[in-house]
Amino acid sequence: MTSPKCVLCDKKITKKNDTKEHLIPNAIGGRKKVKGFICKSCNNTSGDNWESELAKQLNPLSLLFGISRERGEAPSQLFETTGGDKLKLNVDGSMSIEKPTYSERPMEPGAGVQIQIRARSMAEAKQMLQGVKRKYPQVDLKESLNNAKSQYYYCPDMLNFNLSFGGHKAGRSIVKSALALAASSGIPARECTEATNYLRSDEAEACFGYFYEKDLIQNRPKGIPLHCISIKGCSKIKQVIGYVEYFGTLRTVLCLCESYEGPEISDTYAINPITGEELSLLVNLNLSNSEIREAYDYKKTPNGSIEAALGEVIPASMKAAFEKEKDRVLNEAVIYAFENCGAKEGEMLTPEHTKKLTSLMMERIKPFILHQLTQTRNRK
Ligand SMILES: [Zn+2]
């Protein structure tokens, strides 16, 4: 058997420069890998250029759905709220202020200044207070810290999500993923010239287009922001057709090869990026030439269809976020209440303790309940 050549640069793939290429990029939650497809250096370059652009464009969705990655976490991202504030959204669903704030306001003459600090953590507050102490040595650090309050608050505004995808970098990542699946299921990648030309040359025509006219996934599970790659090689029509969908929202069809002579082959790989678990999907790739052509020409994206696709998966993510936050709040409230109710470990709880426990728990849960109430009212 001759050793395979890199699909992107023709270098021989040896034990030394072979890499595991993710079928779906790791950055958006992909798991499965293929070997003997591209060389290590092409893997690095395409990762830095194509995958990172795709991941950047899809990052708001990675955060919104709280995807799990094999390596690393989806990076937190700053969003503007409808109220004009800036909030950082983290992949665990929490939000934090962009940066700490510090304000100094003179009180009545002779009464000194009032200082207000808003920090992202107690450690950061402490650090900032030490700075204050250098400026005003009379400040009592211990007392100030004791008076500091840690609180969760919910932003009453909504985040402005600006979602846009496209361009040739993200497009090449999509084409490469479909080609990797084709190669792993036995279609010689080098014969897929429509795909390889596009991956190798800036002048070549793009071989993918957006497709929303009908749902090609026959057994789409409800409410899952799924990732799916599917390919089909058919010698009767001499084509290798592909389908790549990310987050249930970005849906593309591809033609990897227009001169296919090999056997009938089809393969699909799909996952739920929230859990990483594999999904078994049926994809109908019986697309005509003209349908694919029209997808390339943006004619298969009816008005509002992208929003509708996104709308199908958002409610599930909101429900998951609610459950996650409810658990977090309850756990945190119980711990907080026990730590501060005055009872020592192992001690029997007195009626006084119980009363204190209840009120401390309510204190911690209240912002969450109020937030839910206002949200529900706003939706109505
Ligand atoms: Zn290479």
C-alpha cells in the first residue's frame, strides 16, 4: 500500500507528520477524528485560519448553548445589552461585568470622600481596596472588606446577539469537514477536485451554498442545536454531495466532486454539542444539480428561514439555562444559609437557627425569583 498524501499540500503522510483531524472542529464541540487525511503543518495552518474563523463566527451560539468541548472552553465574549451596558457571557451561562468600576465622590466639606467599588470577585475587591489604602492610609481595610457585599444580580436587559457567518475562511472549514468524512468512508479525497481546488486555491469557485428550502434531516430530533456532516457518493450522477449543518442553524450543501466513478457510498456523523453524544440521523441527499447550483447562488435561503432554524433550537437552550441556574442558586443558597445561620457543625438546629436559615435562603433566592417574574412579564 502506498502511503497517503496530504490532501492540501501533497506531502507524503508519514508516521511523523500524520495528525488526527477533527471531523467537526473541536472549537464547536467536535469529537471524532480522522487520520491520514492532511499533514500536521496543514492541520495547524487550516486550524489557525479556517477553523478559528468559523469558531469565532459561531462563538455566540457556543456560549448560548453552553457546549462542551474535548479540549478547552468556548471563550467568554462581550455583548452589548439592550440597555447599552456591556456584559461578558461565559460558557457556563453566567455573566460578568466587563471590568471593575471605581468612583470617588466628595461628601460635605470636611467629611471626606465616598468611594464605591464594583468588582467581579472578592479577591478583586480586596486588591482594589489595597490601592485605596495606599491613597488614603486612614482606610480600615478589614472593616471595609467586612462591609463588602457579594451579590448576584440579573441584568434586566437582553443581550444583543449579532450573528453573522460566511466568507471563504469559514467556508473552507466546512468543505474540509465534508471532505474528511468522505475520505474516512472510502471516497478518495484527491478525486474530489471541486473540493480540493477550493481548499487549495483562492481563485477556485466555492463549492458550497446555504440551504434552507426544505429540511434534509429526515428524523431531526426536536430542540437540539445539532452538528451534522453527511456525504453521498453516487456514480450514476457522477457526484459526491455533502451536507454540513452547525447548531441546527447554519445549513449548507456541497458538491465535492463532479466526476465520481466509485461505488455508492453514504455516511453521516452527527452530535449534540451540549453533551458531545453522537446522534443517529438520516439525511436525504437526493439533490439535483440545479438545486445545488441555486444554493450556491443564495436562492435556497427563503426570507426568515435562518431565523426560523435558530428559533427551533433557542427555547430548549433557554430551558436548559433556567434549570442550570435554578440548581446553582438553590445549592448556593443552602450552603450560604448553613454557613451563616449561627449553628455549629453537628449541632442540633434550634428554632432560632431554622428561622435564620429560612430567611438567609430566601435572601439568596429572591433575585432569581424576581428575575423570572420580570422575564415572564416581559415576554407577555
Ligand atoms: Zn499538508
